[in-house]
Amino acid sequence: MARYPRNQGTYQESGRFQESRRYLENGIRARENRSSAWALLIVGGAGMLCAILGIVGILPIGLGNPYLFYGVMMAVALLFLVMGVLSMKSARIFAERAKVEGTLLETVEKWCMENLTAESVDAALWAEGLDADTVSDVEGPDAMPQEEQSGRKETLYFQRAEYLKEQINSQFMNLDQRLLERFIDEDLYGKIFDSLPGQADGDSDEDHHSLCG
């Protein structure tokens, strides 16, 4: 098991967790591709309709050579339609992946909630070299300067998050690491640690999200 540094302010793995917050999960990609697809299909369909109406004389547009003008309009409209169809196919692919991810993350979360607690995680970190004062100072009254306390919160968050990641990877093989880091940061960490003393006021999520954002 990896050794965890003591009181280093910014944990050495923080860059990886910052990257995970920029990771675009498949559910978001599916929605974005679907929105783009509908926009492309609507614009392409409207362009094709206008070109056809112009060719038959219902919607004449006198701009030079009509054959060249309507030919270019139909080509561009057709390109938009093809791009829209491709985007819709991509949206369906990402939506299927999102369903698989959702099922997998539900399984991971269930295992974590059954096998990991805030106390067991901190106990394991203490055994690996985490200073117990780091936890007590963070979870207890604000008796130290704000800057120092913020640094200890940052250290504690990244050490806990990395421990959760190691435990999950040891139980579940071939997980997408960026997806896992995002899941720990935005969902799992709060469910495990927000029940600790000093975390119930809801400032924990704001703190560790601001550290990673």
C-alpha cells in the first residue's frame, strides 16, 4: 500500500484529481451530441426545403446563377443533415455507455458504503503515517489560523480520496480512472465523510470542490 505524506499542504496527487473534474462523462456527452444533432438536422432540413422551393419557383431568390446558388445551398444543407445524423448516432453510443457507467458506479457505491467508513479510512491513514493532529485540527474547533487550517484540509482531502481510489481499484478491475476520480470527488467523498463532526454544516463539499476546481 502506498505511503501517505504528512502535512504537505497540497497532496502530490492533486493534479490528477483536478484533471478528473474536467473529465466529461458520457451522460453529458450524450446530451451535448443530441442537442447538436437536433440543431444540425433543423438547419439542414430548413436549408434543403428552401433550396427545393427555390428550384420549383415557389421561393425564388435572384442571386446570379440560380443553378449554382441552389446547388451550393443543397450541398451545404445535405452536409448539415449528414453531420446531424452522425451526431445523433454518437449521442446514442454515449447514452448506452452512460447506462453502463451508472450501473457500475451504483455497484461501486454500494460496496464502499458497506465496507468503508470515515473512521476506518482515517484509521488506515494514521497507520500509514498520517498525523492524527491533521484530522483533529480539521474536524475540531477552528483554533488555528485559517491559512494553516485550509492547508491541512487540503492535505486530508487528497489523502482520503487517494485511499478510497486505491481500495476501489483493488476490488474492481479496469475502471476508468478519470471517471472514478470524478465519482469520488463529487459523490462518494461527501457521503462518507460529511457525517463527521465539523462536517455536518455542509462546508465539506464546498471545500474539497474548491480545492479541485
